[in-house]
Amino acid sequence: MKRKKTRLSDTHSSDFTRPSQLFGAHVFTLEEMKTRLAPKVWKNIVDAMQLHCPVDLQYANEIAEAIKQWALDNEATHYTHWFQPMGGMSAQKHDSFLAFNDKHKPIEKFSGKQLLEGEPDASSFPSGGLRSTYEARGYTIWDPTSLPFIWQTKTTKTLCIPSLFFSSRGHVLDNKIALLRSEKKLRQAIKRLLKYFKIPHKSVCSQLGIEQEYFVVNRQQYLNRDDLVMLDKTVFGTAAAKGQELEDHYFSSIQEKVLSYMKDFEDRALLLGVPLKTRHNEVAPAQHEVAPIHENAPLAVDHNILLMELMRSVAEEHDLACIFHEKPFAKINGSGKHNNWSISYDDKINLFDPNNGLPLKIFITLLVLCIEAIDAHSKLIRAAVGSASNDYRLGGSEAPPAIISMYVGEELEIFLLQIEKKKISKKALNEKSKTKVKTSFEIPEENTDRNRTAFCAFTGNKLEFRGVGSSSNCAFFISVIQVAVADKIQALLDRLEKKSKKDVDQQLLDELSLCLKKSKRILYSKDNYSKEWIAEAERRGLENIKKSIDAYEVLKEEQTQEIFKDILSKEELESREEILTQSYAKALMIEANLMADLFQTKILPAALMHQEHTAKAIALLAEAQVPFQAEQAEYLRNLTQKISDAITCNKELEQTLNQADKLTYEAKARVLGELAFVKMQLFRKRVDELEEIVDDKLWPLPKYKELLFII
């Protein structure tokens, strides 16, 4: 009997839709706007998106009507101003389109005023002292740099208007405003740099690709652990017999259930215009990564926040839980949010690509200024990635240490050191990198390795910042990088433009040499995890800030305030220091309280029950006059001692918490970050020792072997 040949198309559903057809279907795109708006209105929005000008208020009603009609055509019933308050991911307050006309008949209405401005309660968001509780009023205002979109759940569709958030006094209360201002400052600096090098250009923008790492576990197992539900982290848990040591999970075949989940959130992300490109298993069991195509930095940040929210909500539908905490499980890899950053002009030419056809001096100048900016503001950069959760991750398992260093590849580092010593000819700087001349420096494609131990690595055509934590909103971090780099570009050009117009290439070489003399100290091509690097970094004068709380004070320093001029005021920077400090203290306080609660209500009763069962078994043997080994009695004594040790740890931790409770948040953060943290680590060790010997049937929490391997 002849077997029927199966075609590939037979194995797929008939409703298959290509990713390109899904992309942006739930977004009020420029193409959609063009069909619904007058040409002059459309042009105004395009200019506003490029930060050239604000939206003309006279067009507000026309724009609002077009957005409303589009939203209604897509079955949306409500609208919301979607914004990013400090200390969180996103926030929103939904309002219905329902209204009444002059004849008191129900209609759908959405005015220009409603588009432009909303009024959430500002006093309930963290403000770092910028607001008092009685000062409730805050405002959201439409951010035209990010397109309106429709958020869909199983039962609702809501029009979301990306917005900025500020107080009635004009204070910045969100993460986005500083990022947009930093983007504008960077563009101005790059345009000035291109003009200096006589490079014609029309537009400039940053490019950012955010690699998002995460864990996915069985939802029921997740719900059976209070620490995961409340903190996204296991406060107790001993390592499973098998972890990541076999290196068999990285890039391995993705489990069907997880792959189905990935496809679901990817499809929904595509509808929202999030250009996802890559998915794969990460190093640790149950760990994965998703990465997009690079976009302009402010838009990439918006899309990353949307993606995280999608991943969490879609996971529930698949009976899974998505975990973004930087170190949810001990003794295996944590999760980061690698920020791949570059700068391009005219939408296609990457200034970080040494093979972009431009003179090599442009690439080298920009790279040297980035090195100088990272070195000069290393403490600020450390503060920008700092959190209680990221402190657990930094320093191992493919996460960079707290020392801010930069990897550029050995060949490129040698070339930079030659510039420092002025051993490079001016002709070499003017050659294109692919030209094979003796004096030229040829950089082949993908010349650099990917040093996974460096905080920042040049990876061929971009800078990869590996210190950002997986749970964070990276808006402030990118703002810091862009402001710092822009400041160094402007300072260099100020110096160069004061010099004579003769021998400008030599003047440039002299300036680059001076920059490298100091900032080359952050360049390191070897293992950043090694003890040798810690000693070498100290010798070079580099700070090793292991606790984020020790970095936050930099936000109050004059140098930080100077580079953030016209971005964030002195008061706004200080407010961020206060918010970060409070968040740090609160996170550790919640963790410590969770440890005490879990131990007292679940773990200790289970351990005592196991102790009782063991004691009864030995007593029965003695009563029956059955010989038993001394090891059995020793086992009981050892168990009893471990229980006593854990009880002692719990008492000592509670005493520290009681003392810290009376302190200010800054003092509380330091006490918890230093004294309580050490006690928490010891407490965990004692409880994990109990987990290893208590009857598996009695242990009240899902173990790592269940969380990481049973999906």
C-alpha cells in the first residue's frame, strides 16, 4: 500500500499568520495615521516623534478623534495613559469612552484634552520627597515619541496612550522624561561631532537591543512558595542533585509547553510592534532568553516593559509562572537584562561599526569617549544598575562583578594603547579600517570576543552592558550612559574648537591620548571573576562597590548634577537617591520577614515532626530491646542541633529587624545590607541543611528539583 506523502503545510493550522502580518496590528502606526489625518497634522506628529518639536495643540482634537475611531474599529472600550512611575514598571488608570451628548444620549467621546492630559493621584507613587501626601495632584501627558496601542486580554481591549508623568510643580515623577531628554542631548552632541568631521547627515539616534533573561516554572509549584509569590525569589532552598554543571540546557531543545508559551507571548508582542527576534534556553535549568531587533532607545525601553508585562500575564494562561528576579535560585545562574547600545545616523550607518565606510578616527573617537565616560562616572553607573536583588547576582555565574570594567578585545586594546602613546600615524586615523596599508589598523568583521565577565564589552558594532538586572526598568541606566557620553563629546569638541585650524588630526590624536592616559584603567581583557583582577582593580584605583546602597550617594554629588543639567534637577536627582535607598531597605525587610514567617509557620513544624518521628522510631527499638547502632542516636542528636541552630538564627535575625525598624530608611538600608544580610545568609544555610535531612514528604515547600525540572 502506497503511503500518502505528508506535506509540511499539513502539519500546521490553517489560520497560520506570518510574523510580518502580525507586526504592529494593535498599534496606531504612522501608516495608519496617514490614512486618518490631514498631511500637515501627520507631518507634525512625525516631527514630534523625532524630538524636533512638540505636537501643535491646535491639532489635538483632530488627532484624538482619529485615535478614537481607530480604537473603536478595533473594539476598544476604554482608554488609559500608560506611564512609567519611579520605582515600578508601568501604571495606568482606565476610563471609558462613554459620554453623553447635548441631548443626553450615550456616545463615545475622546477629546484632544483627554488625549493630551490625564490626572492620576501622584501622592500614591514614590516621589523621593518631591511630593507630600496632601499634594495629590500629578499629571500624565501624551508622549508622541511612542505610538498608541491596544492592550488586549481575554475579555477586554484598552487603548493605551504612552505618557509622561510629572507633578503640578513640574517635577519629573517618572523614568521616561529623563530618557527622552538624554536622547535629545546625545543627538545634539553626535550631530556636532559629525559636523566637526564634515560628515553630512540628516538624523541621528541611539539604538538599543535589550536581551531579557527569565525563568519559567510550574505555576502551582510557584503558588505553593510564599517567597516566590511575594518576592519572586526563593529565600530558602538547597541545590538539587543536578543543576547546570552538565551544561546541557543552554541552547538545548525547548520543551513543548515552554515553546507554546513563548510563541503565545511573541505573537502578542508582535501585535504591539515589539520586534522580537531570538528565543533560546539559557544556561540554568528553567532559564530562557528573548531578544528583539534593535530600536531607538526610548522606544526599546517601552517595548521591554510591555514585553515583561505580557510574559507575566501569558504565563498564567499556560499554567506557568514567569520570574524576573535577578537571583531567584541559589547556586545557579541569575538573570540579567543585557543592554546592547549603539548610535547611528540616517537610520542605517552605525557609528560603532569600524567597517562602516567612514574614516577610522570617527569610530575611535567615539569609542575613546565612551571609555572616558564609563570611567569618569563608574560609581553613577553602578548606582544605576543597583538594587537589593541585583546585588545577589553581580559577581558570578556569567554576571559581571561590581567593578566597572570594559572589554574591547586584545587587538583593539593594543591599538588604543598605541594611540595613548601617540604611536599611531595621522594617516592611519584617516584610513578606513578595511584598507590594507601598513599604517592602517584593520578590524575584521566580529573581531572581538564576548567576554561574559566584563561589565561592558565592545562586541564588534555595539557596547553590551551586562550589569543591568533582569527585573529593572533600564530607562535610568540608559539615561546615565547617554548623558555621560554626550557630556564627554561636547567637552572634547569645546577643547578642539578652541585650537587653531592647523593640523587638526594631530590635535585630535593629542586629545585622545590624554583621555586614554586616565581612562585606560577600566580596560581589561582577562577573567573579571579572578582574585587577580580584584587586586589589580584596587591597584588601578577602581571601586568595588558590592552593596548598591554604597553607590546611591553619588546622585547627590556635584559631578552628577553637572552632567544631568537640563535633564534632572538637583532635587529630582536627590529624590531618586531616596527612592532607591527606600526600595533597597524595603526589599531586604520583606525578604527577612518572609524568612522568619516561612520558618516559624512551615519549616520548623515540619522539622519538629520529623524529629518526633525519628525519636519515636528509636524509642520503639529500645523498648523492644532491638539492638540499634549508635549512628541512629547520633542522627537524632545532629537533627536536634540543626533545629536549635536554625531557631537561634531566626531569633537573632528578628532582633536585628526590630532594631532596624526604628531607624531612618538610609540607616535601615545599611543595617539590613550589612548586618542583617550576613545573618540572613547564615539562617538560609541552617534551614537548607534541614531540607537535606527532613523527610521529603514532610517538607512544606516545593524543592529546586521540582521547581526547575518539572514544568
